[in-house]
Amino acid sequence: MKNDNDMTKKDHLTKAYIGNNKIFADVVNYAVYDGVQVITPEVLEDGNTVATSYIYKGDDFKLTFERTRDVRKIARKNSGDKTCYMVFGAENQSQLHYAMPVKAMTYDVLEYICQIENRKKTFKAISEAKKAGEEPLEASPDNEEFLSSWKADDELVPVVTIVINFGEKKWDAPVTLHEMFDKTKRKFQRNKVIREMIPDYKFILIDPHQMSEDDFERMDTNLKTVLKAIAYARDKNKIELLEKIDTPLDRIEWEIINKYTGMGVDVPKEKEVKKMSEGLKKYLEEREAKGEAKGENKLSALINSLIDAGRNDEIQKVTSDAEYRQKLYTEFGIE
């Protein structure tokens, strides 16, 4: 298990970064609107990340159900409008979560319960105003509406949950509720009647390990560069592509890259920036030097093994024939 302090640091970094309205708007526009700039930073407002539901039993006893999101934003129709248009939640994952559909669904359900609970409070205020002989804010609900804590023409505010995979592994965990049923035998998938009877739930996933270059280009901020670094850092065929990126990154972006890739790049000071190409130059040079040193150590170990085995006549060949050298590495178990 990874160090708790390291996990906490990662959590704080990604919450602060994704919590920035400009970055969050980019997340939503990419994940929901396919890169079209629909949501602007100005219409986003921080929301309470804690959702709580109270289940009453009698007059003086209640059970509390509470969950806390990583980031929650309320979207207005425009910057001057106070009407809530949508609620967006983001979950930043440093590791795979195989029960994420249920976790995300729980967040969304609590959001809807809170909306209904707030209407219940409004109904109570209407009743108290009438008793006090005051003019209520709106017309009183009828009996059915009062019992429902919801008027016939009330509308729920849509809630959307987006999961961002910052981890080193490709997301192969479930994305939908249906994927969690009987995953091995697939009885659920074959049983059309049951499958159609149980409503499915799907969260939106951003996984850099499954994104193409075109996908990255549909992002409008440095988030695409941060996610590229996470996706390419351990891919020897792609990491050099990062060196060609001249995007200047700030301190928090470099800290996230370091934490999630282990690059160990020197981060710039507060309010300073460093280009991706500059930051990676030293890292790639050190990586190449380590690779050369490792190669020399492997070759030395192989030569010693050949000498011990009395196969001195093969030493010249292993120094010049890479394919034969690799064959002997396998033979002698040298990694």
C-alpha cells in the first residue's frame, strides 16, 4: 500500500488544480460537450462538497448518510444569473476503483435527495408564514405535493459526475453499473429481461491512457499537457514526444506531474513557469545515463557468466551481436 502522506499530497494537489474554474470548465467541456466551449469559468461557482441525507425514525431519532466529493461546482446560465443550471462533480482517482459506478451514483442520488429536502424546507416556510399571517414566497403545495416534498411542476437540477484517472494504470475498472453484475459468467448480460428491468448508471470517465492525440487537442488548457505527461511518462516510445511540447507549466502542474509519474523534475518557484521541454531535458538525460549504466552492468554480468561457464570464445560475439546478447541474457537469467 502506498504511503498515506503521499496519497494525501496527491489528493490535495488534484483537488486544488481541478477546483480552479478555468481547469474545471475545460474538464466539463471536454467530457460533456466534446471540446466545444459551452461552459465558461465565469458561470461556475464552488459548491458544498459534502452531501448529507437524514433518515428519520420517529420524532427524535435519525440516521445520517454523508458523502464528500473531491470537487463540486454549480453552473449558472450566465455570470449574472443566480439560477442553478447544472451541478458538476469531479472525482480525482490516483488508483483504480472497481466500485466507482456505485460510488458515483451515490453522490448523484444524494444531490437529488438534497434538492428534494430543500423543497421540503420551503414548504415548511410557506406553512409558517401563513400561520403568522404573512405573505408566503409562493403558493402553498396541495396535499400530494406536500407529501412528496415536491410540486408537480418542479424540476430537478441535473447532476453530472466526471471521474479523472491520474493514476499510472489504464482504467479497466467498471464504468457502468451493469458491468458490475456477474462479471465473470456474464449471466446478467445474457438475461435480457433482467438487464432491461434494472436501470443502468454510467459516470463520465477521463482516462489519459485511452486518449488519442485528437482527444488531447480537444482540451483548451494545460490539463492536456499534464495528462499527456501521466500517459506517456512510462512509455519509452512516447515520452520523447513530451520533449517537443513548449507549453509553460506552473508550480502545481509540475508538482502533479512529479507526484504521478515519479519524474522528479525541479519545479519552478511560486508564480514562475517552466516549459515542458525544459523540465524534461534533465530528466531524459538522466534516464538515458541510467539506461546506459544498466546496459553496461548487464553486459559485465553476462561476460562474467560466460567466463565462469568456460565459454570465453563467445565473449567477442556478445559485444557485437545484440540479438545473440539478448538470447544469452535470457539463458543466464540476467535482467
